[in-house]
Amino acid sequence: MYTFSSRLKTFSLVLIIIGALGIGYGFFTAPKTVDDVKAMMHNAEDSHGAATAEHTEVDDHASKDVHEVTGAIKGEHATENDHEAAGEHGDDAGHYEHVLMQAQNRPWTAIYVPMIFFLLISVCALVYYAIQRAASAGWSPLLFRVMEGVTGYIGIGSLIVLAFLVASAMHGNHMFAWMYASADPTAANFDFAMETKDWWLNIPGFLIRAVIYVSIWIGFRHFILKNSRLQDESGDLKYFKRSFNLSVVFLVVFLVSELFMAFDWLMSIDHHWFSQLYSFYVFASMFVSAITVIALVTIYLRSRGFLPQVNDSHIHDLAKYMFAFSIFWTYLWYAQFMLQWYANIPEEATYFYPRLLGEYQPLFIGMLIMNFVFPILVLMNSDYKRIPWFVVLAGLIILTGHYLDVFVMVAPGTVGSHWHFGIPEIGALLFFAGLFIFVVFNSLTKAPLLPKENPFIKESEVFHY
Amino acid sequence: MSSKVIHALYDDDDVLLNAVKEVRAAHHHIDEVYTPFPVHGLDKAMGIPPTRLAIMAFIFGVTGLAFSIWFLNNIMIVDWPQNIGGKPSFSFLENMPAFVPVMFEMTVFFSAHLMVITFYMRSKIWPFQTADNPDPRTTDDKFLMEVAVDGNEDALIALLEKTGAEEISVKEKH
């Protein structure tokens, strides 16, 4: 039976408190009015000094417009429609409003990225667990309790996401631009994309679907874990068979829910753009992160002496999955990227422009190196995958890479080209990391770490490569 | 120096694996084991050092990657510049995404083919090579262990009988 060590508990609570302060700071310092934005932008301009040279290079309407404003204020535009939310080539007032929205989105984006990241890690850990169940895997039953523990975050993580989405739906933030657009051609906020997407991207449907997704995840987690506990108490094989059936059904239902979840929660941020591969790409990203987290938690517990039967071969197998799914992620990422890059159709290229060539280029290329080049070189050698500290190192870099991946999925559509990675972002990451550690290790204490009644437990104990 | 070998025939892979461990524990030298199918763990039990084929595979792969980069750069950029997807930048780096499938396939092609050839060379399997299998039954359902006779021949035969060999014969090594 695992007991939550007080040191780790203190550590996670400290992370939560520091993180909460960071989040609070983000909201406190976010600009409130258009005047704040103007002051902020002029300050930035002054501090840059002779910034004209570098700014003219940047193909970015925000900085260009600043120059127009500082040069000669074009008053005649101000009377025009200043509700043009898109503000692509709008007037100055509309433009400033747009910049204000992006600046106000910053603390929300800072929360959104780790919130989604840790929830989907938890859900994908359940998927990994269900795959082991559905495949009747013989090597992994020793790790079942670890996987069950990592899924412990699904409940609270889902509630936080739902609260966030409700806040978005009540126009508490501008994370989803389509919530401010109208399908009516005569409306001031008309958006051509909404004419065809309105039937799916509407606020009631969005919220109902969000509730459906999370109830599927929470519900299946509840029943699969309940079965697993019952099996351990009674030793009855009928629970083992029922776990198999539940896992198979969950895998099918999950894939459908994940497909639409990624469309709703991530792809709709850039609602003019579309990619049918997107959901699988998100899944691959989160699945490899989930396996990495399972490996990290396993190595941590083993180093504390809680999983004496787990040997290097189990770590080796988890590391093989990390390697394999890093390649799988790259395959899907590339399949999505290459076709759109090659075709170069404007409506598709708009998604990749800020990422590949714009301000997100360092993150975009950086995460590609961390998620592909690094794992393929480091985790290729069979012997290295058996060294725990080596797997931890590789795992931390893979997790960082996929965190950046989610950041690059979300941020260009919400905060625009002026991204930062400052106190709000780090604070939110620490907050959710602390919460995740706290909840996961708490749920690990709920049951003995050895599922002794699993019929494959002997095979798992003698497993060797 | 004796040039005699003992051929011990087994009919089960588990019995064989235990026999290999026992013979090695008694400090006899096992020259070779002939089996109709790969026996899991046999190489470790025999004390054969791990294969270096994986290292060669990596080197071949890197060779293929390097070759494909030179190859594509020469064809598409240097020798006869081509307009790729409406991006006539004539820069290898900017057009690189279009080349990735070729680079990937070349890496796999080099790695796979050269690895097979290396394996054949290392296993001495080349054209017109005849099989040096001492007993044709090992291609069907029997396992044969070839042990070098070193010192007491009778003691070794007794040991092999004890491990469950169903047929033991002493041969001159030619």
C-alpha cells in the first residue's frame, strides 16, 4: 500500500500555491481597456528604441499599424465599424480592440494549455490501460495500479475544463473567436466560415458535447476501476472478463469522443482552418506524453521501494512505447504539415504561416527537435532504455516538447503573434503540475500497488527481455 | 589437441536449453547448436556475445540519409533547379519538406538491404555455398548440440546422457 510521502505532498502544494499566485498575477496585469493597450504598445515601442528597422521586416499587421499610428493618425478610419472583431485590416480602433482581446487572452491561454495537457495525459493513460486490458497483455499487470493512479486526474481535470469552457461561452474571454462571429451575412460580425460551420460550432452544442466527452471518460474510468478493485477483493475471473469488455467498448467510444473533442477544444480556436488528421495528431501527442508520465511515475515509485517486482524489462518496454509513439507522432504531424505546406492553399497556409515562418518558429522547430530528433537518437539504443535515469531524462524532454506542441496549437489563435512565456504561463504550468501530482499520488494510495488477483500477474513478475 | 566432437541430439527446445546451461556449467566448450527454428534465449545460454548488426544498421541508415541529401540537392537544386510546389526558391532547406519522403525511403532502403547483405556475409551464406549442417534432421524436428571433446570423453557422454540427449555420437572434426 502506497502512502503519499509528506515531502512530495508539500512539494505539490507549494507548486499549486506558487502557480496560483502566477495565474493571479497574469489576470491582474492583463490590460483592461483599449487605453491600457495603447500605453503598453507605446511603452514597448519606446523600450525598443530605434525599432523601426526590425519592425519593418516583421510581416505582422500589429506592429505595422503601430507605425502608422505613431506616424500619422488616420482619423477618418475611426468612424468606421469598430466592432470588426477579426480586425484583419480594420481601422485603428478595431485594431486596438483586437490587440486588447489578444492581450486579455494571455492569462486564459496560459491556463488553457496546461489544463488541456494534463487532462488529456490522464485520459490517454486510461486508453493505454484499456489497451493492456483489451490485449490481455501479460507483461504489464504489475503497472496497472500506476496507470489507474495516473487516470485519477480525469475527474477534477474535467471539471476545471468544463468551468473554463462555460466561462468562454459566457463571453468571459475571447479564446474561441467563432463564439463572437455570426453566420448572418447582414450582421456586423459576419464570418464567412460560420455559414457552413454554424451547425456544429454553436455555443449550446459545444457545451453539450463537452459534457458528453467528459462524462464518457469519467464514467468509463469509474466502471473499469471498480471492476479492477472487485477482482482483487473477490479473485473472481468474471470481473477480469468484464474489464476486457469494458475496455474494448471504451476504446471505441473514446476514439469517437477524442475525434470531436480535438475539433471542439483545439481546432476550433483557428476556426477558419481545418484538418481531418488533427484529432489523431493530438491523440498521438497526448498518448506519448501519457506513456511517458506512466514511466516516470513507475520509476519514481520503484526508486522509493514501492514496486519491488518491477524490473528493468518493464521500464524497457515503457521506453520502447515512448520511442515508438514519438515516431508515430512525427508521422502524423508530418502527414498533416507536408500536404498543406506543399499545396500552399491560402486557407490552409494561414495556419502554418505564424508557426513555420512567423513568431512561433523557434517553438515550432524546437518542439519538433525535442519530439522527434531527440527521442529517435537517444532512445534508439536498447541498453539505454534499461537505465532508469536515462529514461527519466528522455521523458522530461519529451514532455516539455509535447507541452510546447500544445502551446503552439493554441497560442497563435488566441494571443496572436505576440506570445510570451512569462510569469502567467509558468505559474499556470506549475499550478496544474502541482495539482496533477497531488491528485495522482493521492489516488495511488487508494489501493494496493500489486493487483495480486490478476491472472497474468505471475507472467508479469517473471517478465524479462 | 583432440579434434573430436560429440553430437548430441535432442527433441525438445526446453530440454536443449537446460542441457546447454548444464554443459556450460561443467566447463565444456559448445561449438555450435543446430535448431530447426530460433530458440529464445539460446544465444545468451551459449554465451555468444550480442550481435553488432544493430550498430551496422544505424551506420547504413545514416549513410543512406547522407546519400539522399546529396542526391536530392544535386538533382533538384544544383544540376537542374526545379520549381517545387510553386516555391521556386532554389534553396535546399526551404524545399526540404518535399524531400523528406525520399530521404526517409533512402534511409530505410540502405539500412535494410545492406543489413541483409551484411548478415549473409557474416553468416557465410553466399551463392554456391553448401550447407554445413551435420545432420539433416535438425531442419525438421531435432536439435543438435556440437561439443568439443576436451579431456575425458566418457564423462562428457555421461553428462550429455543425463541432460536428456536421445542420441549421442562421437565424430572426427574434419
